[in-house]
Amino acid sequence: MTQYWVIIPAAGVGKRMQSAIPKQYLTLNQQTILDVTIARFLTHPSILGVAVGVSCDDEYWPLSEWATHPQVIRYDGGKQRADTVLNGLQVLQAVGIDGHTDVLVHDAARPLISHSAITRIVEHKGEFGALLAVPSKDTLKLANDSSCSQGTVDRSVIWQAQTPQKFPLGALLEGLSTAMEEGLEITDESSAMEQLGWQPTLVEGESTNFKITVPSDLLVAEALLASKAFKGQQESE
């Protein structure tokens, strides 16, 4: 069975959470969000290890239950998400991961990723990588500068990107480096690869794999973790 390394960029501060501490260290079901996220991967049989990028002066990481785990590498992140992911790729290179080997990148603030979703993306075979995503369910409006609707977008061609996203280490390193050198906007790993002409496959994700961004998201995540239906899904994996 092929096993994969996961890069988890966790050097951000999460300003929209309106919290005194970085959102990845907020408590979710008596664990930090970051610890819950790491656990979802390290308990999956296809995951070999996790590289976690945190700020160089991070005072919370040493308290993590995974801080000294042999399958976890802690490294210094950068100013932006792309910088942190790029640093993680270089770290994996340094420990001997081949450039043709696929790696996963996952948001620290998506702690409800299921094992079945991880399985779907690691089992995907394709030439141009892959990412989890969900088809848009809502009617989408095109707004003008005054926040007025000036049209309706065809939602049948719109997917909302999630993570993990999977690409060969060397290609992703090139994609991120090139995009950053050219000053291009990088919103996720796929956006960097698209600049190189890649067309990653959209592997269907799950609505529960949302990113905790604002305070209400934390309440929803806590409610899901406490629900019998969600617990039953996790136990059946």
C-alpha cells in the first residue's frame, strides 16, 4: 500500500476568529483544532507522516500531544500560506522524499476531514493531481462594486475547493515557486498548479469538511462532533 506525507500549514493567526490565540489552537472537543486535524491523518493507514509548519515563535506547539511524535515533523512556516507550504516541501525533500512522490496539503482548520474522504483522494490516479471539492448547491450572484447583483452565475460549473490537495512534490515546488516569483495570487495549491497549465481532478469531498474561519464555525464543528450521526460515521470508517 502506498503511503503519503501530509503538509499542514499552521503558521497563521486566523484574524477572522476574533481570538486572542491562533485559531488552530482553539479548543474543539477538549483538544486543539490542530491536534484533532493531525489525528485524523495519523490514524489513517495510508498516511506515513505529517509535516506541520508553525511560526518560529509559536508558544503553543510544544504543548501539542503530537509535538514529540515520531511521525510528525515540525518546521518553521512563512508569512503566507504559500511560503509555509513551500518550506514544508523543502523539508520533505531534505528527509529524502523523491520529487515524483505525491504529497498531500491540508488546512489546519479543517479538523472534520473523514477517513473515507482521505481514502478517495489518495486512491485517485491522474496525470495532473487532485483536490477534494464540493459542487455548489446555492444560487450564485455576480456583484458589482456597490454590492448589487448584476447577474446569476451558472452553478453547474462551480465547485468549492477543499483540502487535502495532492500533487507530486517536485511539480508543486515548481508551481508555488514560479507563482510567487511572478507575483501571482495563490489561494491554494491547485491555483499555483493551474498557472503551469495543470488541470487537477475535482474529487468529491464532504460538506462536513469545512474550514473553521469565524466563531460560528467552531460552534457548528463542536455540534457535529457531539452528534450521534457524525460519531457513527467516524466509527464505521
